[in-house]
Amino acid sequence: MKDEKELPDRVWYSDGLKLNLGDYQSAEAGPVGYSSNVRPGESVEEAFARVRKVVEAEVLAKAKRVRRGMWKEVL
């Protein structure tokens, strides 16, 4: 078993979005989650920002498909 000092720090971020479609209907874009090791020379805050950027871009892409009516690709 590895010593805890040898294990890299990891960051995790998860997000999602619920969209009101009108007429008492809604759809969700997400949840989307991603985790990553902190890279050498990178702070935990920088790693978290990098991971958050990836997740938020994916949630927004899914939300755009929902708004365009492309249900099968999202659900």
C-alpha cells in the first residue's frame, strides 16, 4: 500500500442545470462530474478551476442541445 505522502491531491467538481421548457415541463442538463489529479506545479485552486471549466462547458453544451430540442442526445 502506498504511503499517503505519495498519493497526488485530487479535485472533483459536479454541476447540472434544470431548464424550464414551459407548459409545466422541464429537462435537466447533467449532472456532469469530473475529477483529476493536481498536476505537478499546479495548485489545488488552479486544478479545481481547470476541472470546473471542463464540467461547466459540458453542462452548457447539453443545455444548448435541450434548447434546440435534441432530447435523445441529452436524456
